[in-house]
Amino acid sequence: MSEPQFKRILLKVSGEALAGEASRGLDFDVIGSVCDVIKKCVAAGVQVGIVVGGGNFWRGLKDGGDRMERTRADHMGMLATTINALAVADMLEQKGVDVRVQTAIEMRAIAEPYIRSKAIRHMEKGRVVIFGCGTGNPFFSTDTAAVLRAAEIDADAILLAKNIDGVYSADPRKDPNAVKYDSITYDDVLAQHLQVMDTTATSLSMDNKIPVILFALKDPENILRVVMGEKIGTIVKEEP
């Protein structure tokens, strides 16, 4: 096996991806496949941090809408990410991978509180660290949480594992003429209002010069392929 291109990564996995074809709840076959690949990354010497979304259970803005106060709806979304974090942690442990769950809102009975230095120390010891509760603040997405944690832990890259195989000029499900980009700049993503991440997350990754690689989780092996330097999906960076 060749050498990994990245020493430390922040993997963002959407909640919807963990639900598989059902789109709601948890698909343990999917989670197991993802954890198999994460184990391979760790075995290759890559330090792995993970941020999970919660959309397979609850999306604050979408599900709460105008029926709930936004802050409370977002807090419910943070709890949803914790459910996913615990599910992924359990599956990793079943496969013999050391893992720690850290949450931005303290839940000491089930997870460690998020402490940057402790998270880095865990990864240096070969443990996977899963970050739950997003940033711990309402009005911020888990994409923003992924970029924030990546910046804090000095990750070499952010891997966005989603239900789409790259960044397109338009929604490929609606526009058959949509063009897929192999590489694009942060500025172009913002200027064209492309749905890579929300604007806060994109701006934060640009300010911290962290490359973002978006690819499809349909084949979990794509995670390892990206880590090993294969050109998968779309990379968002300073220069095209």
C-alpha cells in the first residue's frame, strides 16, 4: 500500500448517509461498511476525527420550521448527532478500533466533553475521535462544526462524505446539463452559491486554508481512496 496523502483528517458524515436507502434512522450495514474503511485508514497510520450530522433523525431548521423556537429546534438536532456518534462509536469498537466520543454540550454520563488538547492526544495514540453536538451553538450547521474542529485539531483536509459524488454547477437531479467540477476555489463556490457547505462553513475553511474534498459515501472505500491520494469527487481549495 502506498503512503497516505494526509496524516490527520476530519471526516464529515451526513446523518442521511448513515440511514442508507431508508433516509431515516440507522442502517447498520452502511455504518459497518464505513467503519471497516475507517479501520483501514487508522491501520495506515492516519489520525481520524469524525463529525456526524443528525439529519436522519432531526434537522432543526427543516423539521422545526416555524413551529418551534429555532434555538430549541437546533438543540434537538445536536442530540440527534450524539445518537449517531454513539452508533458509529459502538460499531468501531466492535471492529476493534479504539474510539472516543466528545460532545460540545457536556453529557458526562455518555461522552467526554470536547477538549481540544485531549482530542489531539487521543488521535496521536491511534484513537478515532467522534465529535457530537456540532459546535454546541444554535444557528450553526454540522458542516461548520466540521470545519471548526478541523481547524482546531490542525487537520490536513476535510473529507465530506455525502449522498452526491462531487460539486456540480447546478443540482444534477434537476438539471441534466449540470457540470461536475474536479476542482474549484472557495471563492467560486461562494460566488456561484454552490451547495458544497453553507456559506459560514465555506468561509471558515477558506480563511483557514483547509482543503475540502466532497465525494459520495455510496462506496465507503472512497474514504480510503481519498486518503491515499486518488482523485475522487471534487476538491475545494485556494487554487483550482
